[in-house]
Amino acid sequence: MQAKAVTLCQRPVGMPKKEDFEVIDIDVPAPADGEIQIQNVCMSVDPYMRGRMIERKSYVPPFQIGEVLTGGAIGKVTKSGHPDYKEGDYVSHSWGWREAVTTSVEGVQRLGEIVAPPSAYIGTIGMPGMTAYVGLLEVGALQDGETVFVSGAAGAVGTIVGQIAKLKGCRVIGSAGSAEKVALLQDELGFDHAFNYNDGHILNHLREAAPDGLDVYFDNVGAEHLQAALMCMRPFGRIPLCGAIATYNDTEPRPGPNNLSMAIGLGLTLRGFIVTHFNHLADQFRNDMEGWVTSGQITSKETVFEGIDQAADAFIGLFTGANVGKAIVNL
Amino acid sequence: MQAKAVTLCQRPVGMPKKEDFEVIDIDVPAPADGEIQIQNVCMSVDPYMRGRMIERKSYVPPFQIGEVLTGGAIGKVTKSGHPDYKEGDYVSHSWGWREAVTTSVEGVQRLGEIVAPPSAYIGTIGMPGMTAYVGLLEVGALQDGETVFVSGAAGAVGTIVGQIAKLKGCRVIGSAGSAEKVALLQDELGFDHAFNYNDGHILNHLREAAPDGLDVYFDNVGAEHLQAALMCMRPFGRIPLCGAIATYNDTEPRPGPNNLSMAIGLGLTLRGFIVTHFNHLADQFRNDMEGWVTSGQITSKETVFEGIDQAADAFIGLFTGANVGKAIVNL
């Protein structure tokens, strides 16, 4: 069969543009023995993919020009050459950015029984949700009743960070890039306070929102956000370093926070992580998060794009602030 | 009785100057009930004192102009109004920068039996030694056989960091500010590699010394050292943030490392600390370090200044690079 797929036709410089991407036709052959053919239901776009578009050494290798991009996706098995996978099984895998794929089963996980729409398994119950979960509870060592600040709070990870922190009885502050997002955080997602980082100084907002300081700052953004949060940390505070989306389109390295040495006297911990460092917690995460989602304690916010022709728009929206919650591309 | 003491007569701007300090005469009365009179044997000068000379909120309150400075010192009890302290007892306390003091016993620790010269108890077996010990073993979570880099390696803390790491079977790299210090580290203190950070690029030195990367970077210096070390960290490396002496005389905040986001993919931990966060380990530290010193496994390097008139020189020498090992002022 034939399917559409997206390639990187040139490396983005600064903000990614639609012309950096091309939609092409690919062949999706019948599966050989041990292989399966998957029709994708939806695919994920994630900030970390921006890093893979740069030619450099990193924790994941760079994308190559002209190759079909990869990334998280949920699909349904359409033909199976493997005894453990049968037609109609929902699977989670990394062959996104295409409508269909034929692949060995390596790295393909059967979802089994699902308790939410398939898209949740690349969102709240998938990688971004697990990033929030391990970042807050393991890396951030969150304690009940603490004060938590999360930047990029209206994003796929941030919306979940804030809601988990509320579940743990914490006071939660979030920053986002528009008044609409601020309203979402406060009115729909239960944040105690949210502010628009494009309106006024971040440090002033934080001091007003958390006059007694922050125990945990969950950093999705880096740059000015990190510097301002450092000014407000309480003794022995923790800063999970999850992302630095403010800097991902920088063409020159940007200076770091000028107040990092505040960590010394205060005994602060800044700890970087990626979700795969915590794969051993995957079952525990899914169990907890499915419980919270089905009980209504955690709400999944999604921005949905229809069709593979919109995949590049979905990705670009991560950096322009166009997306709210998890960006999903239905295929 | 009368004694000499040192006051701060004006707040240093940039590098401290001798004129910022004044030697005055003070009265040291006979002790009242519950008090003791101490003749100081030697006093400590430490980089953290520079921060206390600035009028700002910090983990220790700022020094006040015209008041006698304070800091670590070792003394002998000359008169006692307290039943637990008797004449001739060695004590460790924070009434440095003066030849003698009469004080309540609060914060005054009897040293008991000592196994090294009194000055060791404000050096290797005192605060700087314990800073090295807890920073490397607790904050840095050092594992046997790892590769360790310490900056300010010829200083009071750095000389001990390197020697403890060698005791733990690690490969040890140090940076210092002169060829003489580099020779000391390599020839006398057992460092595997040392380099002069004033000669060539720190990053080039590090890549040559540790082609397979660093597991622990013990940061005494901050600034360029931290940025270069971040470039060389291995996955899940640890960076105890102990000091940032490169920046202590800055009159404007200096930008931080432009590559802090490398911590994300590598799962690095940067953790600030001060020694008093680990007071619960004081007995264990003293026991271990006295053992290492008496067995000859750890060598104490000192730069000795004679008399309180040289106290300001000793302090200034911390920042000019004049001192090697622990700067001691004999009183």
C-alpha cells in the first residue's frame, strides 16, 4: 500500500518554517515474517524533535535530510506476521510522521486495554505525562503541601505537572504565553495562580504569586524563567530541568542564569532528566495516570490537527505558542 | 587585657584592598560566670567571607562597617568561668580576626585530644576539609574508580577534594592558577593530571586530561570552569556547587554557563551546598580525616601568615592566587 509521510527537506534555522518539511508518498509493504503493518491513528509532535533537526551529537541522533521523520505515534495493527500481535491491536511506537508503516516489532508496544482515547497514549498517559510524573515526583522529589512553579504550564507536560502537584496537595503556580492560556490554567485546571510571561516581569509575577518562595521549579523553558525562579527558591529547593524551549531556536548559545551561585547557600538541586531515564517506572506511571484520568482528577487538554498535511503546522505551533496542551495530529 | 583585632573599615569594591581593613585595639575583659576567655592561636581566612562584606541578604548576615570581623579560629582557654571548660583547653570557635576574646560558650567547641597541629583544625580537619569531604562523598555521591575534576585544586578545599578522591581509587584532575601549583598537585598531592587555567583554554585541557569525560566536577570557581566542565560530563554526572570564587569580586552579575541545558539529556545533577548543611556528619568526618592525616594518606598544605597585621594580606591572597593550600594566620 501507499501512504503519506513527512521528511525534513532542509535544516531549520531559528524558528522552523513550513518549507523545512515536505510531504511525500511512501510504500508500505505487506509484513514479512516477524513484522507487522500498522495504520497510524495519530502522531505526536514534541519540542525535543527541534534538537534532532540540528546536526550535532546529542542523546538522540540527528534527523537526516530527506529521510522520513520519526516520533511517537499510536496505530492499529492492520496485518501481522508476528504471533504476539494481531489485527486491530492498538500499539504505541516511534514511527510517527507517516500514515502507515511496516516494521519489526522491536520498540513497538501493545497498549492492551485502553481506558481513554488513543491520543491520550501519546499525551497524558504517554511520554509527556510520564515526563511530568517522573520529573515532579522523582527528580523534583515533591513533598505534599509544597509550592511548585511550572513554566510552559499550558503545554503537554506543564498541564500535567500542575495537575499532579494539585493532587499532592501543593500550591501551584504556572506561567504561559497568553491571557487565554492563563485563564485555562486557573479556571479549568485548578492552578492556584498563573501569569502571562509576555505581560510584565517574570520575577515580579513570581514574587507576588509566591511571597514565601518556591520549593520546586519545574523548568520547561530555561533562560529568563530559570533565572527568575532561582531568585525565589526556598532552602533545599529542587529544579527539575526538563526542557529549555525558549532557547531551542537560538542560532547562538545564550548566556545562562547569572545567579546560579544562589544554589550554594540555599542548597538547591538542579537536575536534568529525560523520560527514558525512568523507564523502570513505566508500569507504575500508567497505572497511576489511568486511575487519575478515569476518575476525572486529571484532565487532558489537546490541540488537534487533522491529517498529515498539518503535521508541520502542529510542530511549528510548539514554538509559536499556538498550541494548548498536547498537540495531536490525527492521521 | 588588651588585644588587637581587625575591622572592616569600608566595603571592598572588586578586589579587596588592604585599606578596606583596619587593625584596632580591643578590650578583652575577665570572663563572667558562664563565660570563658580565649587566647587565639590561629585564625582562618575563607572565600565565603568576601560575600559577607557585601550589604545583601545571604545565608550568613553581612559584616557591618567598623565592627570586628568574625571567622573560624582555634584558641586556648586562658580563664574560665564555665565548669565544662578549663584553662589550657583547645577550642574551635568563630571569634577570629582578633587575638583574644571573652565569650559565652555558645558555639565554642572543645577540641579534646588533637592529633595534628592546632591549625589543622581550621584546615584539613576543620571547615575546609569537611567541605571537601561532604561535597565529594555526599553531594557528589562519588563512586570508587570514577573520574573527578576539581577547580581551585590548590586551595584549602581543592587539595583535600583531590586527595580524598585518590583515596577512593578515582582518577583526579585539578586546575590551578600557576605552574608552581600545578607541580604541587601532580608531584606532591598525587593528582593524575593538573593544568594551569591561565595557560590555554580550560576546555582543551579538560578534553585532553579526560577524553572519556567526567563523572564528578567539584566546582569551587564557577564561570568559565563550570561551562567547560559541563561540556565534558558523562551521563548522570554530578556537579557539587561549592563556590564561585571567580565571581566573588564581580561588581556586576556575570552570565552563567551557556550550556546548562546539556544537563537535560545527560541527566546531570548540579547541587549547591554549604558545609553546615551536613553538621550531622561532623563526628564521622573528624574520625575519618584524623585517621587519614595521622596515617599520612592526606597531606595538609598551608600558607602561613604571622600575626594579625597580616590577616588582611592572607584574605586578599585568596583572590590573587598568592596562597597555596589553607591560608593560616598565626596569632
